[in-house]
Amino acid sequence: MSNKKSYYAFEDPLGTIVEFQATSLQQAMVIKKKKAQELGIPKEAFELTSIRKKPSHSA
């Protein structure tokens, strides 16, 4: 089995984007929950916007 990581990007309605590496969509959802808690934003507000092999280069 391959243990390759992908970059998952989530965005909330206000335009806040979080992007991070995870080995699976399930792991990404757990990380999204933790990131949302850190930012004080409900995890339900974030929508999955992309799954990439390389990170996006947003400024």
C-alpha cells in the first residue's frame, strides 16, 4: 500500500482557506476539525475545494 500524501484545501463562506497534507480524506476531515477549532470557526462552514498532489501557491 502506498502512503502518499495529498494536499487538501477547504474554504469557508468568508473566504478563509486552510490547506494541509493528509494521507486520506478521513484524516483530512479530522485535521479540518482541529484547524476550525483553532480559528474559532464551525467545522461545518468549511467546504472541500480541492485535492492536489502539490500545494497551491496562494499568497
